Amino acid sequence: METPPVTDALGDLPLVLPRTPAGRPGPSCGQEIKTAGAGPRLMGFEKVLRCPTSLRRGKRRRGEPRDSGERWQSRSCFWTCAPPFEESRPACFGPTAAVYRGIGGGVKPQYSSVSALAGLCGGAPETVYARLTRLQKRRNTQGAECSAMDTETGLSTRPARLDLGVAGGISLISWLAYLATLTPSLSFVSPDGNELATIPAILGLAHPPGYPLYTWLGKLFTLIPVGDVAYRVNLMSATLGALAIGGLYLIIIQLLPAGLAGRRVAAALAALIFAFGPTVWSQAVIAEVYAPNLAFFALTLLCLLHWERTRRDRHFFVFALVFGLSLGMHLSDLGFAPAFAVFILLTDWRVLRRPKWCLAGLAGFGLGAAQYLWIRLQTHRVDPQLLLGNIPDGLTGLYAYTLGAFSQLKFAFPASALPERLVVYLYLLRQELGRLAIFVGVGGLVSLLLRRPRHYFLLVGMYVVHVWFFIQYKVFDLEVFFLPAHFIWAVFVAFGAAEVLTAARKLAVRWMPAGRTSAVVHGALATLVLISAFTPLLRNWGQADHSDDVAINDFYANVWEMLPQSAGLLTRSGVFGYDAFYWRLAYGTRPDVYLPVTPGAKAAPADLQEQSVYSTVGLEALQRAASRTLRPAGLMIRDSWMTSLLVGARTASSASTTWAAGDHLTLYRLDSDAPSLVVDRASPSITIEQPLGDVTLVGADVSPQTVESGGRIHLVLYWRVAGAQAPTVSVGVDSIPLERHEIGFGNLVRYEAEIGPVAGRVVMENYWLVIPSTLAEGEHSLTIGIRDAKETVELTRMTVTDEQGRYERWLNATG
Amino acid sequence: MAQRHWLTAIGAVILVGMLVCGAFSLGVYYGKQGFSGDTLRTTPEAGPLVRLRDEFGQPDLRGRVRRAVPGVLDLATSEGPRSVEVNTETRFLDESGATMNVADFRSGDLVAVYGELNTVAGRVFIARLVVRLPPRATVQP
């Protein structure tokens, strides 16, 4: 056998590649490669070459006769080299392949020696050789052959330490931004966030489907000694959301082939754009399941990719376990199962023939999903208002509470509506990641298909099922349900961005001299891209900032102070009632106050007969069918007067929501007698006599002049009105509205009908106004005006102090 | 290698299918709505809210109708697209206060909605009353 000596262009161990007697090109499978000179034998390569290789020279296939002078190229199916890989080495094909190229008449390999690979990878030759040998041995032990893997570029790549560091950095940046904009405690803007902030603290049962894992993790976070209980659960959203962003980066970096330039830049770009999208950010700053769900979604994918590389049954078990656990964050993750199955079979269809692996998968998934059996144990803690008519008792009840919940929302649109629903999804995608991301993502899909076909089927399978399901889901705020789909689209965006960067780099290399200039251009481009990744951070900061969302806490801290002993308090029921239930359930606040619709409370009319009854719900809502409130049967409210005692203040973030008209920030007292609305003679301490539209502000009494931030001031306003249809007025601080109410708080019409005319008379409003705990210390102007009118009148100047921190004040209110 | 070719081919078919679905949907949507700006989000117009507030109070939601079918009212609001559940108890009124049906609503109608979020999970908005506003809104004084 001829062994023409050749010299490795890069390594210091020349490689001898003999020709085979059959004239087949280069080293063939099973052929031993000997080195000439000192150094380890390339036994590792020999074993690598045992795997079926894909020989390719342009369109030539393996086995075709090779003429002298032709180039041949073989590609091993073996790839994990000693990290780290340096992207600055243009010839390195990265960790996914060891490539060498031979030219007819003499083989001139490029990276064909262990030392060459070691030189590329930055490791010692001995280390590379040992690792190759070890990994090959493991593969042979596992019985995993390369045939299933060889037909594509390669497996996902184990992240380098540098990538772990970058992921950590991106997570940290995200976490800091979320922390800075985190809701301080209970949220005004989240429909069911306050329930989800309370339930973990008491290990209770949330609304269907129950969210067991969320509850348990939340319980752990409530043990962190910072802020109050609700803040700690909000912190969980921020922390897990940030981890999800780091996980996204790691997923992308494992999928992007090393041959693509700027892969770290592209991955970081996609992760940061996703991190600071409006919906992701909005969910990371409140107590909700969506941000934690993203973390487990990312973890599931990472576990799957890890199994793909190692092919060990215990890693398969871990993946299945994590997948099962993720269902405790959001049951819709179950829709990813078909895509996982397809990917697993494409990776190694022999999984079906290995009972050990099948058992591992089923056991792991079963163990994770078994968390829902905990719901069955919590039946006694269920809020009756949340039952949907089903008690999670027995398998049927358990199904109805979990998979069967909200069935009326699923597939709620006819086929004719689907095109428009898909447009809604595209609109939401554009809102989240930007218009450019849609186009770049489409390009990324093509790149993913060509470079990672198996992973394409995984991600596209997950994506299509998820989008298809939720475009037919009839909910008010659909955007939060598409977060996993946006997560996947970010991966596509990363692929598209990497292709763009690769093309840009090729142009730069072509048009500019090699060496330093190319590196400068590369670095400048990378910097530009990363700067643009922070554009969503700046654009969405204002909207996402909920750090001043203190309305609920400030209001209820004052409610508990004002309520007399043994009063009754009617509140909203169900998830909305947790504005009030939180205090009782998490802290045991005011156990003397009777809350009829608190979970577990048994309301009886006799309980409220002798008590003063208060309400945070308006009369009209109380009188309506009990869709939002529940009052004890027999409690007569039809003839009751609702006197406003305390009005909460809205801040910027709470004022931006359209969830409700905000009547739940008012404390009413139910009286059988009419309030003293009209006075014969007004003698305010502050005389104003200012016409405002159709009414005249006669004067006001304001006390005290010095108020603690988060406390309350007493207002008595005197109005001369033209009739019972009085306008809405706005009371604010420094002309920023804090609260709006109709003059008379909705009682004027009834007063005129039952007591006497009000036109031309002086109407007196007597109530307390909450001063937000976000108000800075110092002197402020208390203003009043007609709603939406620019003109305001200064009532008085007041001094705000902040001797107590807001958490101290709130926690003091809990008793 | 053969497997990879098959995967690529099937994947290409799926990709083309996705693009076709997206393009078709956009075509259907813009065919109905036209290309006049962002029709999934609308700036809240003042409308004749003085009369509304006097009679019904502050509306919980305002927007333009995108689609009205029994059971669901799809709106374009200042917060983007929103779906509102309507049922047999929902009242529909036109500009003059006369009763109407959900099927009488047309795409682009300006409406004010009164209702509440579902108690159970808060993700479903159940309309109690839907009032169609005049097409040309008057500016609130």
C-alpha cells in the first residue's frame, strides 16, 4: 500500500493517509491512520471513521470513482472537540465536524490530525485524543450508531463555558431590568395575579387547572426575607423569566452551527429582543404563570438537547421528568408532546425498541405529571366560586378541573374565522418582536431547515401546534398565551440573524484586506447588532414599569385601619376578591372583620345582622346577579345607601389599564338612612367659589396638612350643582389625577328622587383619599378639576412625609 | 444522507405551507379591511360619552368591531385586539338606544362595552351591554 507522505498544514504531526487498494478516495471506513513521527496514533480518528461518513465533493457521492487531481472531502460524524472553539479561526468548522480535504495525487489534509484539531480547539493533543476515544467508546457501549446522525451536519453542540457565561450575563441583565420594574406587591393590572400571589403562601388551590408546581415553587420564594409575600411571588416571575432568557440563549447557541459567523451575537440579539418584548416583560413583573412557564419550557428543551447528545437513558428520564413537571406551570405545554416524539424518533428511532428507554420516559413523565394528584388532596381548600361546577373529586372531577377546564374557550371559532385569527397572531408577533423579526425569522426557518433538519421539525412542530391551538382560544387577552410561540420564533430570528452576519462578514472579507480590518469590521457589526438588541428595553420600559403599582396595597392598608371592630366587608369574589383575601389568608389581618366570600367562609345572613357592613363593590354591582360578587342570602341591600368613605389613588401604571372602571378602590358603608349629601349652609375652611363647567366648587376642608406617604387625608368638598346629573371630577396631586368620581358618588339621582331636589343647593362630599406611597416627600399641591378638563383648581398645599417605608406601612396594616 | 434529503423536502413543504397560510390570511384580512392603517388597534375616541356616562356609567371597554358573531365580539381597542363574550343576557343598543342584535353590527362600528371579567380566571370578558356609537365621534368637552 502506498503511503505518500503528506504534511498537515496546521498541525505539527504530519498525517499519512494511505490509499486503499480499491482506489477508493482517501481514508476509508475502518482504515487505520498512522502518523509519521512522534505523537499519538490517531486511533481516535480511526474509530471515528468507522462510522459511516458522508463523502462529498460537490455533487459526487461516496463510492464514485475518484480521478487523480480531484478533491475529496470526508466528514466524520464525530464532533465534540475540546472546548473552547475560537470563532476567529476561519477555517475551523467548529465543534460539529472534523473535516479534512484531500487532493488527488496526494492527500493534503487540512485538519486531519489530532494535533491540528487540538490546535484549533485550544487543547492539548493528548486531551483531544483521549476525549475522542472516550466518547467513541461511550457511543459504542450505548450501541448508538452514527448512522442516524451522520446524515446531517450534526447534533446540537454542547455549550462552551464562555456561552454559559454569556447566558448568565443575559439572564442577569434581564433580571435587573425586571427587578427595577417589578410590581411592589399586589397588582392592579393583573386579572388573577393577586390570587396567584396568595395561593403559594398558603399552599392553597388556585383556579383551574390548579398549577401545582407554580404553587410549590412560589411557596419556596415566599420564604425569602424580602418585601412582603406578594413581592416574593412577583420576584419568582422575574427570576424564572430571566432564567428563561438565559435558557433561550443556550438553546440557540447549541443549535447554531459553528460555521455561521457571529453566532453568539445572533443568539444574544434574539434573546434580548425576546426578553424585553412588551408581553414577556409584562408577565415577568407580576405574579403570573407565564414567565415561570417559559423557564420550564426552556429547561425542557435544554434537557432534550442534552439527551440528544449523550443518548443516555437517565438523561431521557430527566427530560421526561422536566416535561411532566412543566405541566404544573401551564397545561398547554402538553401540546408539545407530538413534536418531542417526532424529534426523538428522528434522532434515534431505536428508542421504540429499547424497553429501558421507553420505561424511563414514561416513568419520568408520569412522575412529573403526578403533581396533579396533589389537587385531589386540596379539595377542601377550593374556593366554591372557582369550581366551575366541578369538585376535583375522583378522576372525573380531577379531569374537569385540569384538562377539561375552560372547554368553552377552546376551538371557539369557526373555520371561516381562522384567517383573521391568524392575522391577530401575526399582529401580536409583530408587537412583541418587531416587524423586522418576522422577515428575519422566515429566513431563519430556511436556514434551520437546511442546517438542522431534525431540530427544524422539533421547533416547527411545537410552534405550529401551539399557534394553531391558541388562535382558536377565546380569551380576552390572547397575547400572553403566545409567549412560547414567540420564544420559538426568537430561535428562528437567531438563525436568520446569523445568516445575515455570515453574509456580511463574507462581504467584508472580500472587500477589505484580511486581518485586522476584517476583525474591526466584525467587531463593529457585532456591537451595532447588540446595541439594537437593547432598543426594546428602552422603548418598552415605560409601559412595563410597574414599580409604582401600589394602588391596591395603599388602599387596603387604609381599609384595615378604618374598619371598626367586627365589621362585615363585602368584596368581589373569585380571583378578583384576592385583593382583600390576600391580607386575611397570608397574614391573618383583622380576623374580627367578617369577609363572607373569603374562600372557605360560610356566609349566613345572621352573621351580618348586627354588624356594620362595608363594601368595596358598588351598589349596582351588588344588586346584579352574582357574577362578580356574592353577598350572604338575606342581606337586604336594595334599599341601602352606599356612602363612600375611602377612595384609593391610582398611579400611572394602574391608570393605564382598561380592566375595569376601578370602582373596587372605593370603600363604601351600607346605611339604611340617606347620607347627609346636601347642606343648607356651607362653611368650608378653604373658600374657593370657582366655577368648573356646570358646577361651582364652593370650598373645601382638608386635613391633615401633613400626611404620611401611603396614608390618607380627609376631604370635605362643597359643590353647588345645577342638577342631579352631576359631572365627574378628578382629584389629583400636582395636577396628576389620583381618583375620579361622580359628584355625590352616584347618590344624587336617588337623593333627589327620595329626599328632595339638589339643583342650586350645596352638595357635600365627605371622604378620605389615599395618598400613594410612591409620592415623594415634600410639599405638594392638592388639585381638583372636571374630568378630562385641563383647568384645575388648587385646594391646598400639603406636606407628605415618609417616615415609614411602604413595606413597613403595609406590614403594619396586616397586624 | 437520504434521510436528510427527505427531511429537507418535507420540511420545505411545511415551510411553504406556513407561508401560504400566512399570506392567504393576510390577503383575506386586508381584502376585507383594506390597507387603511392598523385595524387591530384603535385610538379611543371620545364619542358621545357624556350621554353614555349619564345613563350607563363609564364604559369598561371601547373599540371598533372587527367581527361580530353569536357568542363573540372581536374588537380593536387601544390595547390591541380583544375578544368579548356575548350571551343571551347581553343587551345590544344602537345609537338611538333601540335594541339590536349582535348580527346587526358591522366591521368598523364604534362600540362601548359594559361588562366584567369572568370571576373564575379573569381571562374572559362577559359583556352585559354593548352600545353602538355614532360613526362620527364628537369631541368630549
